[in-house]
Amino acid sequence: MLLEGKNAIVYGGGGSVGGAIARAFAREGARVFLAGRTLSTLERVADQVRAAGGLAETARVDALDERSVDEHADAVAAEAGSLDVSVNVISDGDVQGTPMIEMSLEDYLSPVVTAVTSKFLTSRAAARHMVRQRSGVILAFGGAGDPTASRRYDLGGLLTAFDAVESMRRQLASELGRHGVRVVTLRTSGVPESIPAGFDQREAIERDIVGHTLLGRAATLEDVGDAAVFAASDLARTITGAAVNISCGAVLD
């Protein structure tokens, strides 16, 4: 198994993307620590992992709270003996569907502040342990790149948030590489399966995502999990400071 003996924290582990990554990590032998603000959703994913024979634990952690993040990361490292993988896929709190010139400053900045704050805190907490271990992988998640002009419409501050996280990823990779720690982005252009059932614009959004791909299809949650396993494993030991592009050609590098 590709992640045998690894300990991984998944922030936002109760969500669709976080759950997919957690299940894939556990399938490949990792012990997963699901962190988030709602224990019921975390426990649902943990039950799925355990039912498949994997190891999963849950904890209520606010990824925007410095003390909560640091104490949890310290506890995981102390209990498990290492902190090998950290991935943050909490919701960015973005507001979409409104032209930028009609948005409030608060709504535009919401995903930027949320993404930068949470990624800074969770990456820093993990990196402090990984530097001591001289190994580890920090995974970011987003869609920064070169999408077509039409894909930039009505997305509020989301792409600005993605760009900020990419800058953080490059900086972290530069600082941590000499300590044996890798930093990689999983880059999509949207995962239709992650859109909540019953959302009134789901079909239109899915058509838009698929319509802008070169392959005529979008990444699935299973695709995201598999790519996360690859990026976190030793198969990707030569990759850092880069993005694994699973956008099906919607984002060009």
C-alpha cells in the first residue's frame, strides 16, 4: 500500500472532497485524522473508513483558530508518533453569482481571508513537526491557473483566494525543501459531485465545468482521492512546489 504507516490530517474531512481523500488515504494504509467543526459529518466518514478496514479518528477543530489547530497537530504527532501528511479542504466561504462591481468588500474578501488564514495555520502546524522529522507532505487544493475568460465571471474572490494559496505553496516549498518536506497543489476546475444535491444551479454548473474541459468530462471525487494518494506517496517524491493538474484540461499550465 502506498501510504502504509503514514499519519494524515484531513481538515474538512467531513465534506465530500475531504471524505474522498480520507477514504483513499485509508485504503492505501494511512491512519487518518479527520478534523472539522461538525463531529457528526466527520463520524460519518470515519465510519465509512472503518467499515472498509481502515483507521480513522475524529476531532472538532476550527481551522481558523490558531490554538485549536496547533493543539490538535501536536496531539496527533504525540499520539501517532509522526505527522506525515496534511491536507486542508475546508470550505472557503466564497460568494459567487454576483459581478465584482456589485459585491461588498466583505463578500469579495471572505474566501481570501478564510483560505489564507486556514492554510497558513494548518500548514505551519504540520510543517513544524515535519521539519523535525525531515519528511512530510503538505497538500493544497484549488484551481489557480489559466482558465478561459468566461470561467472568471461571477466567481467573486475565489480565484484571488486560489492565487494566494498558490503563492503560499511556492513559498512553503522553497523554505521546506531542504528539510525533506514537499508541498503540492491538487488543481481542479471544479468537481461536480461535490455540488450539494438539490442545489438549484447544480446542472448548469456541471455543464459549465464539463464544457470547459478538453476531455469532455470533469474530475470525480474518486479521481481527487487517487491524485491525493499519489501526491502524498513516495511515487511523487520528486514533486514539490508544483501542481498536479487534474482539471481534465480546463486549466492549462
